[in-house]
Amino acid sequence: MATKKIIITIDGWSSCGKSTLAKQLAEKLNYVYIDSGAMYRAITLYFLRNHVDWTDQKEVLSALTNIQLEFHYNENSAQSEMYLNGENVEYVIRDLVVAEKVSEVAAIREVRTFAVKQQQAMGKKKGIVMDGRDIGTVVFPNAELKIFMTADNAVRVERRFKELYEKNPNITLEEVKNNLEMRDYIDSHREVSPLRQATDAIVLDNSHISMEGQLKMALGWVKEKL
Ligand code: CDP
């Protein structure tokens, strides 16, 4: 394929397969994949562990100065994983305990400024696929290809339940459903960078599309942009 490298953004609702598509694309195109949600999850983990009162702006700003976020590629899992102050937190940040608070933390202006700055730096050389909520609208408003993903609620709940149940068989479908609904509500109603579809984004509803099917569609869009 052409040597020109572009920025691909994938935004959308919780658990609609954004990271799956982003990873597929990055692998096919030999691009870097960045899971921006992992950064908000890692910050939330830090706040929870260190009992940071995130309703207090001063405490938030001070805590952020002690947070170092990095992605490192893991050969075994064949993906980049999230490190918080040198510790691999890729697994623990997926926990429902973190998911229950992450949208509250991600709504804080200072937290977003902190994360967005780092995300923008990662895209300097292009050749990147980043997924999240505000990537096409705020982080990379000039991205060449923007995808907005959605899927039926029941499909999304079922997918996330399966993922979490493998780690924790005590989890219930109801808990997962409530968490997704709560996060979607907070993410789309917050004041700073709410989740919304960029006007120039292509909508992909993958409720009834296979993983191979969605990749084929997205690669077609990439081809048009190269
Ligand atoms: O995987 P899932 O779609 O469920 O969520 P995620 O991408 O891991 O993101 C977790 C949470 O981080 C979201 O519910 C948002 O509150 C927040 N987030 C955000 O505010 N902005 C982003 N660019 C990415 C995530």
C-alpha cells in the first residue's frame, strides 16, 4: 500500500467493538494503536488507590503531577499495554470497580487536558489508530479518516458481559448493563468534550456485522483516503 500515513479515529458508545476494529486496522496497516480509554482508566485507578478526592480541583492537579502513563508493546499478547508509573495495569483497569468511576473522572477538565496533550503528541508522526469518545472531535479534528461506531444495546451488553465473565464469574448481566448505560449517559452529557459524532465521521453499526466484515469495510475507507 502507499507510503502515505494517515490518522484514523474511532469513537463511539461503550463496548461496541471500537478497540477490536482499531487493533485489526493497526495490524493490517502496520500502524500504532492507542486505546485512549485505557489512559482514563489508569488515571481512575490511581485516584482510587490513592484516595484522591476528585471533586477537589487542587487535589486533582497535584495527583496528576504524580502520574506517568506509557504504552508498551507486549510480544506475547501482540498488543500495546497500559503502564501506570512503571506498573503494567492493562488487566486491572478493565475491572468493573474502575469502570464504575471512570466516566466521572474522565469528565474532569484537568484530567482531559492532561490526557489529550499526550494523545496529540502520539499522533505527530501519523500512522496511528486511536479509539475513544472525543478523538475525531477534539484530539484529532483534522484526522483523515473518522469512524463512529455503534451497535444495539443488547448486543453491546452481551459482548461486554462475556468479556468480564471470563475474569469474574460472579458478575451479573444487570451490573454490566447498568454500567454501560451509566457511562454512555455521563460520556454524552458532560460539559467538556462530550461523546458525539464528528460531522465528517462515517457511521459503522456493527450489530450484525462480523469482525471480518467490519475490517473489510474499514479497509475500503482507508484505501479511499490514501
Ligand atoms: O471499552 P469501552 O468502550 O467500554 O470504554 P473505554 O474506551 O475503555 O473508555 C472508558 C471510559 O473512559 C469511557 O466510558 C469514558 O468515560 C472515558 N473516555 C473518554 O472520556 N474519552 C476517551 N477518549 C476515551 C475514554
